[in-house]
Amino acid sequence: MKSAPFLFSPSVLMFLVIFSGIWSASTSAEPMVSLKEPPVSLEQWYKPANKRQVWLHTMFRLRREMQAISEYAEQGKPRAMDKWIKRLDKDYRKIAEMVPEWEALIKPRLLSDLETFAEKGDMPRAGRTLKMIKRTCDDCHTYYQPLVTATYRSPGYDDIKLQDTEGGTQSFEENMELLSASLNRTLIALDDGHNDIAVQSSKDLSQQLDALGESCGNCHKDDAYPRERILGKETQRRFASLQDKISAGQVRDSQKLMGEIAVTVCARCHNTHRIISDLRNVLLPDDR
Ligand code: HEC
Ligand code: HEC
Ligand code: HEC
């Protein structure tokens, strides 16, 4: 279950961000629900074990089917419901076919009930049955969804290897520690008037970022834009200008540029990548 590839989906991001809110709020106020580890048989329905994110796509279909049935029920169109009830029935049963350990969590009987009420045109009871089905969805999600999303769909950085300046390799985390050291060494040197050290360590910083830039393609395959956004022309312009300012002894301007780099490079990247990574490490401590 190590650092599985994930889906590039904004919903993952939103989910983790929302979840982090619940997480922190719940530690202070309400007692937290205890999250449960998903059964191992789930793994075969996700990448890389599977070619597709089969489990997730079944879930997307379930949601669509539930919505179609509920909208037609509200509109009083029982005949239009028929097709969608059949689809829901099939996909709902797939839950236990795919993960037998979860069989007790679903109630296929409710689907037969739903079909009967739709046939009779009894919309109020069809609506109530739909709510009961929805409750089985929610119950499972409450306990299992967060860890499943974190395990199979959040990006991991542990397996990424970067080139260091001596031609060897370094881990993502080692690169981060070097970045931090160079950034602070530059700021300390500027503060203390050691301009030669500031020039050198700001060059180191720029090189370490170039090395980091080679790793973006691990996840952002065939998409040059993410790298350009954070490490592209604007950042290169700031570094060039920084070298000039430091050499000219313009300390205030140099400090200002360093601040801009920290915000537009480090913080901008951390706001998406590091927050999720930290959250994943909290949720899946054994995965480290
Ligand atoms: C890919 C975008 C990205 C950029 C750009 C980036 N970081 Fe990071 N940083 C991360 C991620 C992701 C983590 C968490 C890594 C992990 O959990 O293994 C991290 C973690 C860190 C850490 C903690 C390392 C540890 O020991 O856990 C430090 C310090 C850090 N970054 C500093 C910086 C500085 C300084 C810069 C800018 C000069 C920077 N980073 C730019 C993505 C980025
Ligand atoms: C036995 C457990 C279980 C049941 C029952 C279940 N789900 Fe899920 N569902 C999950 C898990 C686990 C995830 C997390 C998948 C992920 O993040 O990759 C999920 C995720 C989802 C998502 C994706 C949310 C998102 O955008 O990331 C939707 C939609 C969904 N379920 C709909 C449903 C509906 C509708 C039902 C009921 C008809 C249902 N599920 C029943 C386990 C279940
Ligand atoms: C381990 C996987 C991984 C690596 C490595 C990675 N990213 Fe990302 N990045 C993601 C995911 C996941 C998202 C959110 C979904 C998306 O936008 O594709 C994202 C989003 C982004 C975004 C869009 C955020 C926004 O503002 O909308 C940018 C920009 C970005 N990454 C830049 C980078 C850069 C630059 C690097 C290399 C230094 C990098 N990424 C390396 C996984 C990764």
C-alpha cells in the first residue's frame, strides 16, 4: 500500500482540505470518529494494481444513479426511474462483489423495495427507501472514506529521486532541507553584510530548485505548465535580479526579492503539495 499513484483530481484536493478542517476542529471540540482501515481486497481496484480507479468510478456512478432516481421521483416520473434503479442495483451489489469484507454494510433488499414502489408509482415510499439507501452510503463513508482517499489517491514523495549537484541522487526531503539551509544562509549573510556568502548561497538555492524542477514531471506528466508557474521565467528573473542586487550591495532590495521567492516558490508549492503530504503522513503513519 505504498505511495500509490493518484488521480489528478481537484476533488481529491478539496476533500483533503475539507477533511483537514474537520480533523482540526474535531480534535478541539467533538470526539473524533475513529477511522477504520479499509480491507486489503480494496487495493486491487486502484492503481497501480488495476489499470483504472475502478472503485472510485463505481462510486461516481452510484452518485449519478441516486440523483437520477431521486429527481425523477420528485417529478413523479416512475417509468423514467426504472432504468436507473436497475443500474443502481447492479453497481450497489458490486460493492460486496469487489470487497466481500464489506458485504454486511450494504442492504440490497432496499433495492428490490425501491423497484416495487416505483412499479406501483408510490413515490413517497420510494423516496423514503432512497433515504435508507443513502444512509448505508453515508455510514460507510464516515468510517472508511478518509483513509481510502489518503491511501490510494494522495500523492507520495518518498519514492522520488533527484539529482544532486555532485552527480549523485537525493530524496525529496533531503532537497527540501538543502533549500531551507540555502535560503536561510542567504538571509543570514545579507543581514550580516557577508555579500560573497550571500551570492554563493543564493546560487546554490537556484541550482537546488533546478534539480527539484526535474521532479515535477513525475506527477505532472506531459504538462509543462505546473513547473512554469512556480519555477519558470518569473522566478528566473527574480534570481538574476537577486544576484545583481547582492553584488551591488543593495541589501534591502535583495531581502525583498528573497521574500518574493519564498512566497512565490516555496509557499505557493507548499500550499498544495506539502499540506496534503503532511496530512497523508498523519493519516498513514505506517506508510512512511
Ligand atoms: C513541489 C513543490 C515544492 C517546492 C517548490 C518547495 N517545496 Fe518544500 N516541501 C514540499 C513537499 C511536498 C514537502 C513535504 C515532503 C514530504 O513529506 O516528504 C516539503 C517539505 C519541506 C520542508 C520540511 C522537510 C522535512 O524535513 O520534512 C522544508 C523545510 C521545505 N519544504 C522547505 C522549502 C523551501 C525553503 C522551499 C523554497 C526555496 C521549498 N521547500 C520549495 C514541496 C515543495
Ligand atoms: C462499504 C463502503 C461504501 C459504501 C456502502 C458506499 N461507498 Fe461511496 N465510497 C467509499 C469509499 C471507501 C470511498 C473513497 C474512495 C476514494 O476516495 O477513492 C467512497 C467515495 C465515494 C464518492 C466519491 C467522492 C469524491 O468525490 O471523492 C462518491 C460520490 C460515493 N462514494 C458515492 C456513494 C453512494 C451514492 C453510495 C450509496 C449508494 C456509496 N458511495 C456507498 C465506500 C463506500
Ligand atoms: C508526487 C506528485 C507531485 C509532484 C512531484 C509535483 N506535484 Fe504539483 N501537484 C500534484 C497534485 C496531486 C496537484 C493537484 C492536482 C493538479 O492540479 O494536478 C498538483 C498541483 C500543482 C499545481 C497547481 C496548483 C494551482 O495553483 O492550481 C502547480 C502549479 C504544481 N502542482 C506545481 C508543481 C511543481 C513546480 C512541481 C515540481 C517542483 C510539482 N508540482 C511536483 C502532485 C505533484
